[in-house]
Amino acid sequence: MTDRNEVDNQTWWQSNTLYDLNIENMTIHLPFNKSFDIEYIKLEFHGPRPESMLIEKSSDYGRSWEVYQYFSSSCYKTFNKRTDEEIYPWSETEAICTSKYSEISPLQGGVVAFSPLKDRPSAKETEMLYNSPL
């Protein structure tokens, strides 16, 4: 994790390296301790991107969690989800799995971008709400 807002004091979070083959799962927990409307999440990796990962959210300050998005080059094998399933109004809040961003290359500086509303049926309604004059 990098803090790019402080140019003179950039920080980052580093997991165990690829050389430690005993590590299967890694968790980064960011407790903001307040509510946010998430419009965009961008993760930039200093090393290779993971083959599979998921983003979770909590609406009760970490007491329970639900998956926001799955990323994997093997969605069905890893998460028992089909790749890039279509989203319908009745499945609007269901997390989908995409193979996008699951390639190992680039080996440095790879990005994973996620917009919770992208391709969701209510995206246009939400955009109109936030862009309407008060």
C-alpha cells in the first residue's frame, strides 16, 4: 500500500516475498472507521499482481464482511464463480468475478482497478443523483 499524497514520505505495505512458497493467503485490512461511498479503488503492485484476489466490504465496522469483487484468471476453480457474469437488476449487489488484472505481467507496477458501480444497472441513477444540482 502506498501513500502518494506525501511526496517526501511515501510509504508502502509489503507482503511476504514470492520466495516464501508456504504463503497462500494474504490479508490487508484498512479500518477507516467511518462510512464512505466508494467510487473507485486502485491497487498498484510493486511486484507481480496476484493470480487471484478479492475485495471485501463491511457495513458494520468490521463485524461482518461481504465480497465486493473477485479477480482471478481461474474464477470457477478458485471462487466457484463464472467469469464476467452479466449483472441484472435482481442480482445488482452480487459480487462478480473478472479475469481482468490477473496476468502476472507486468512484474512491477501492475494495477488493479475496481469501480463498484461499473456495469451495474443502477450506475446511471447513481451518477444522476451525484451530478444533480442541489
